[in-house]
Amino acid sequence: MTRVLTKRSLARNSLAFVLWLFSLWYLIGLLTDIVNPKLMATFLYASSFYFWIFLAIIAVSILLSFFNHWLAAGISFFYFRQIASAGATLTLTMSEGGVESQSEVAKVKFPWRAVKRIIHEGNYLIMAISRREAIIFPRRGFNTDSEFEAAYQFAADRLSAYG
């Protein structure tokens, strides 16, 4: 579910990777006064210790650039258990004023202008509040598929009216 909120395009991931590489090159240039990339590569290859450190940093750069959604999923998995409402039964309601979430612990109302986008993903209706927060309506919370589709249409109409 986190992947839907955090996924980025291949072009953006590639740009992030190039920026990581440029930052690494700049850092090595600052620390060693070697700014010629060919000379820098020769130095790194000749020194096996620095070469392995360089490869490890490249691997971390690739992971952070292209697989950041897994990092977000892992963090949210461990953090979710600490939230007071984790495991509680939530009642989600859509109205003209916004979306309301209510549990034994808390009651929160989001106006429609707080909803950034609506994602219809398989058996879920996801209302993104930010890149890391969303209100998720599961299909199983509706009596019929037509009610689920009507809820999606209602939310899309409100978002276009207020967004």
C-alpha cells in the first residue's frame, strides 16, 4: 500500500541516482583534492580498501534512489505499531464537508481541500493526504461493489470541486 503513495518515475529515480553520484564525486574531491574522474577511478581501484568502500556507497546510493519505497514501507511497518489507534476499529465517513475517521481513541476530520489525490487501487480507495499519509477505504467495508464505486465517484467529485 505504501508503494502507491511513494512510487516515483524511473526518470526521477535516475536523476536522484545521478545526484547521489555527483555528491559522492564532490565529497571525494573535497577530501582528496582529486577532481579528475579518471584519476579518481584509478586511485580507488588501486586501493582495495577505498574501492570496497566506494562500491558500498554506490550500492547504498542505488538502494536509496530506486528502492526508497521499501524503506518507507519498513519504517511505516514498525512505526504503525506505536500509534495509539493501531489495531483499533475505525469508522470512516465521507460527507460534503470532508472525510472523518473515528475510533475509540481519536476522531479526526479532513476537509476535502486536505485531500491531495484519490487513487483507485484494486480493492482499496486511497485518499492521499501527503506523500506518507492516506485514508484508506477497503472494498470490504462496503455492502456492494456499486456502493464502493459510488463512494469513489463521490470523492472524485468533491476533490474536483474543492481541489
